[in-house]
Amino acid sequence: MALKQIGGSGCGNGPCPTVYETENKTIVVQGFSVDGERVGISLPPGENLVEIPRYILERALASDGS
């Protein structure tokens, strides 16, 4: 799967929260793990909660995809 960065905090592809678009036009989010049990959410197998700063998602949504 190829990922293209469309939103992030400006630290490149390092260990920072980032939003990516795949070649299939789906979204992959890199962020901080959130414990579902701690926040009262039951997750099915294979799913995770991820926390990112709001401005990173706003940048990704404003991206023109180029």
C-alpha cells in the first residue's frame, strides 16, 4: 500500500501525528493510541482509536490532493 502525506505537523514522515491518503483513496491516520476501555468504547477486533491534534485533520481536509 502506498501512502501520500496530506496532513501533518510539519515533521515529515517521522514519529508525529499525520494523515495519509492511500492509492485506493482511503485515509490512514498516524497518532497516539487511545485505550477504548478507558474512554468507554468497545472496539471490534482489528480496530483502534487514534488521537491527533484537530489542526492536522483540518490541514488534511483542506488538501487539494496534489
